[in-house]
Amino acid sequence: MTVRQKLYEGKAKILYATDDPDVLVTYFKDDATAFNAQKRGSIEGKGAFNCAISSHLFKQLAASGIPTHFIAQTSVNEMQVRAVTILPLEVVVRNIAAGSLCQQTGLPLGTDLPQPLVEFYYKNDALGDPLLTDDRLQLLQLATPAQVEHLRAMALKINDLLKVFFAQCDITLVDFKLEFGFDRTQQLLLADEISPDTCRLWNQASDDPEQRVLDKDRFRHDLGNVESAYRQVMERVLKV
Ligand code: UDP
């Protein structure tokens, strides 16, 4: 058996090299962290749920013209992806106020935003992933103004597609985080994952602020039934 070279191990995934330098393998772990890794745990089956959900969503987005790093799901916990240089940015899109937006602005949880809000955060654990302004993006040379506009346009298009997709699953897409990277030809590709770890997803069948939660907030806030929420998202997503 060939021993694969581990390139990187993150909080929720491991990246392996393959024989092809343009192709990597992402392994989805059951490990879960929250609040900048101050809270740690494990969610049984999460790796498999997130791998299946992400694979399906990347396929749907690719079919709608979004360039992604996804190549194929190769096992229960693994997907093959194109090698990219990840931009150190977390691109967050919000449709409804939740999480840090409520904490930092005082907007009540659940406020419908008049238009989607796109935000850029610096992917830097030591600094606590701070919110960036356009001027800070330029100052730190994290992306050119043209790249920022390209990222914003892609994030909004992805939001339009995902909102419709999740609505077909009777799920409201509250907010989510995206990551992007450049491949060897300098094409910008959607990368990382799209899963209940990186999205807030509310079950449309419930108005209860705790029961409706189908995402990592169940783990963050000890709401219980974390595994079954992730499983439910997977089952609904795979049906569409
Ligand atoms: N998010 C993420 N990784 C992060 C920070 C945020 O996937 O490091 C996702 C989070 O799950 C939510 C959205 O981005 O869907 C907005 O998160 P927010 O800024 O409200 O931060 P949080 O409440 O998680 O601190």
C-alpha cells in the first residue's frame, strides 16, 4: 500500500498529495471545533455527512457555471480536488442576521437583510479571523480591487444558487462561509467545503429558535442532536 503524503492537517480536514501534482485528496474528519478552537469535540459521522453534502453542492454549483476545485467523491470521507493556492480570506455571505453580525451590530437574531451582505475576514487564527475593510484588503495586499469585485460577484451568484437549492430541501440558508484559491493557470476556483460546519441552515418546518437549527450552532451552543441534524441535511440535500 502506498503511504500518502500528508500536506496539511486542519481542524476538520486533512489534505493529501497524489501522484498528480495538480490533484489532491481531502479527507473529512469527525473532529469539530468552535470559537477559534477553544471548544473541541467530535461529531460521529460528520466527516461522511460533510463529504457527501459538499460533493453534491459542488457538483450542483459546477453545473450552474461556478468553477470549483471539486473533481470527484472517491470514498465516504474523501474527495479529489484540484490543487489550489488558497487565498487567506473567509468570504461570508449573509441573508439573515445571526452569529457575529448580531453580536457586533445589535441586529436581532433572525432579521431578514434587505440584500445579501458579503463580508471578508482575514483567515488568521492567531489574530482571531478579523473582519476586513476594502482598505485593509488593499493594505495587506490580500487581493487586488478587481479580485475583490470578482470574489464578491462569485459569492453573490453562489448565494443565489444555494438559496434556491436549500429552499428545495425546505431549509433556509441563513449565512455561510466560502474559501477560494488559484489553480496553476491562475483561475479562481471555489474551494474548501460547503457543509453544516460552514453554513447556518434553518429547518423551515420549525419556528423554534433552537429546534430549527440544522448546523454547527447545535455543537457551538450545546443544543444536542448534532449528528441527527447533519444527517438530516445530508438526506435532504442528496434528494435534490
Ligand atoms: N464560519 C465558518 N468558519 C469560520 C467563521 C465562520 O465556517 O471560521 C461560518 C459560520 O458557520 C456561519 C458564517 O460563516 O455560517 C458566519 O459566521 P459568523 O461570522 O456569524 O461567526 P460565528 O458566529 O461562527 O463566530
